[in-house]
Amino acid sequence: MNISSAIFDRSAPDLAACPDELLPEFAFIGRSNVGKSSLLNFLAGKRELARISSTPGFTQLINFFTINQRWRLVDLPGYGFAQVARQDKARFNAAVNDYLQNRPNLLCVFALVDSGLPPQAIDVEFMAWLVDNAIPFVLVFTKSDRVAAAKLQANIVAFKAQIAETCEILPEILTCSTKARVGRGALLKIIEEAMAPE
């Protein structure tokens, strides 16, 4: 898939403020500092499409980017961030839940986890929630350039074992690195296949 245009559409505080439901959407979510903004920019081929911050939990709204005037990338607030007041955290999590459960044009969620870490309870719990709500997702291990291949594989195996307890069919699993420029083609292929007419 060739990306010829990537344009910021809007930031929405809740489902009611989201754009129309005419275009298919692909949402990206993960814990704070998992490299989500960098990955979105890498995927879109536009360095400053999504704002990158050193402050955990910077993304607090649901951000929409229109790609090729045909589909949207959706940047969801990271879960587990600590620098935001508790009531705001609850509100943003509620908005994300509402979006994930009730957005009819959402085709797939890309759940991002850090390649260098063993399974974290908050990630495993979030995937279990996706399974419980029948929301299709792909598991993406980010920052793969920062970890030795053996450790990366060990973390993937451990993660599979954990989510297998709640997931009858394991999701597709990808690894990526924005620094090493690895994984973009595989991500775009999944998006392209999801939009292909049956």
C-alpha cells in the first residue's frame, strides 16, 4: 500500500465528537511510552503527524488522521499513565471504552507492547478485555531494535502463554522498530487486507 496523503482530522474527547462513520478506522493503543506516536508517524510516512512527547500520558484525546482520503488512523490515549488527575484518567478511559465498543467502522485495534518487557499485567488485562468484547486486534511488539532477538522471542512466547488463557484463537503478532524501519509493510498489509472487499 502506498500512502500519498496523511492529514490530521480532529481530536475528540468522546464518541459523540468523533468524525462521521463513513471511513474504515484502525486504532492504536498501548501503555504510555510504548512508542505509539513514533509508530503512527512511521506508518504514515510523515515525521510530525502525531505529536511525540516525553511526558507519559500526553495523548489524552482520541486523535483521527485521514489516510489517502480512504481510511483513518486513530491514536487512542495510552492506559496506565500517572501524570494526569485521577478523574481525568477515568474519563479518558471511559471515552476509549466507548469508542472501542461502539464504533461500527473500527476494523482493527493494534495493541502495542514494549518488546523489551516480559508480559505486564495491565497489557494482559487489556487484551482480555478486547477478547471479552469481541474486538479484533493485532499484537504489536514495538522498539524491537532495543532488545536481543532471543529475549524478544522469549517475551513473545511468554505473552502468548498469558493471553492464551482468555483467547481461544491467538491474535496476529508483529514486531516493529521505527528506528530500524522494520514492520511498516506488515502493518500496512493487515490494514489493506482488512479493507479488501470480501
